[in-house]
Amino acid sequence: MPRSEPEVSGGRKPGGRESVPEAAALGRALAHGRELGQDLLDWVDLKFQAERMKLQELLNEKLNLAVDVALAIGLAGVGVFFVLVALALGLGTWLGHPGWGFLLVGLVFLAVGAAFYLLHPTLKDLRRPALVDEARLSPDAPQGRAYVPPPAEEESDAKS
């Protein structure tokens, strides 16, 4: 059976109270609430766009700086290469054969590389790998080494 609504005549509720001004006020409040919610969403969206643009600008600046530095280092590297070739050729001419100049320049680079490897504090740790037993000695292991706790013992059936 279809449900029938009480007939409202003249904007009056069946109980005798007027509903038109209240409904209009409620409608206006709902409309203002929707507008306020939409304005808030638009504001949040604009804030996200502004932050994204700031981040993009910062990223572009850093990327441009990295490209400039890489280009400068590349050009300097090519220049150093040609200077070293010229030095090797000059030493080779002075020593009587170009091969001796290249050998001498190569040996100088090997000596500098070996000295750097032997004297650099970070590279010292790479020469001698830490033994696992040294790391497990105690929680007060020397700085720079990770403490590896001993393996957990298996639980025995103590309840039985």
C-alpha cells in the first residue's frame, strides 16, 4: 500500500507551525556550508599546488647546479688529461723515449693512490675485514663496529 504524506497547505505543517521560513533558512545554511566546504577544498588544493611548485623550483635549481658542476668537472678533467699527456710526452722526450715518460707519470699516480689508500682513515677499515667473533665479544665493542648479539638459544621443554 502506498504511503501518503499529509497535505501541507499554505506552508503550514499539520501541527500548525510554519515551515517555509525555517526550510528557507536551513537551505541557505546548507548552501553556505557547501560553498564554505568547496572554498576550503579549493584552498587546500591551491596550497598543495604552491608547495609542489616550490619543490619543483628547488629541484630545478639543484639539478641545474649539478649539471653545471658536472660540466665544469668534465671540462677540467679533459684539461688535466691533456696536461698529463703533454707532461708524459715531455718527460719521454727528455728521457729519450715517450714510453718512459708515460711510465713515470703512471708510477707517480700509482704512488699517490697507494699513499691515499694507506693513509685515509675510512679506507683502513676496508683493508682488514672485521671478524664476526670480534663483533660478538660484548655490547661495549669498539666504535665503528656493529654489535651482533649471540644467537638465541632454542627453548627446551621446561614445562614438562
